[in-house]
Amino acid sequence: MEVCNSRGSFSSYLYEIRFIILFYVIGDWVSTVCALPQGMEYNPIPAMILENYGIYYLLLVKIGFIFLLFYAAPLIKASGKKWAFMKHTIESVGVFVTANNLMVVYYGNSLIQALGIV
């Protein structure tokens, strides 16, 4: 199977994952920046990145994820409906973590804490 990644395919890919970029990358990162003064990061991987490298490195990791997904997308798309499922799963995680962080900013308590998970 030949994988063709070009400039045109990258721009169409960015359009296809626009909600991942909006919620998982930008929304989560900005809301994390705003929520950190009121709380702490409970997810161990971002917490380790924040502690050791800082907030901008977390953004760099998220952007790196977008590029990694770009190169993996043709293989995932070839396997049927897995691309749509994965894309919607990442979008949903982005919406959830953005909403969770915004609850910390505006209410001082996250949804995860309110549910008693943490």
C-alpha cells in the first residue's frame, strides 16, 4: 500500500480533524493554562510534562500528536470505520477535558472531582 502525504492532503487532513484541533489541542491547552492556578493536573502524563518541561512543551507534544496522526491516518482509514471512531473518540475526549478544565476555572471544582473519581 502506497501512502501519499502531500501539501494538499495535509490541508484536507487539517480540515477533517478541525474539531480535534479545536478541542483536544487548543481548548484543552488554553483551559489547562487557565485552570492550573486553581488546581492541579491529575492526568499523570501531562502532569509529568508540566512538572519537568512546562506548559509550552505540553502544547508541542499535542502538536506532535497531530503530525503523528497525519502519518497514521492513511493506515487507519484503510481499515474501514476505525478512522471515524478514533476521530470522534479524540474529539469527545477533547470536549470533556476542556469542559472539565473550564469547570475548575469557573467553579473551582472539576467534573471528575464532583463525581468522586479523584
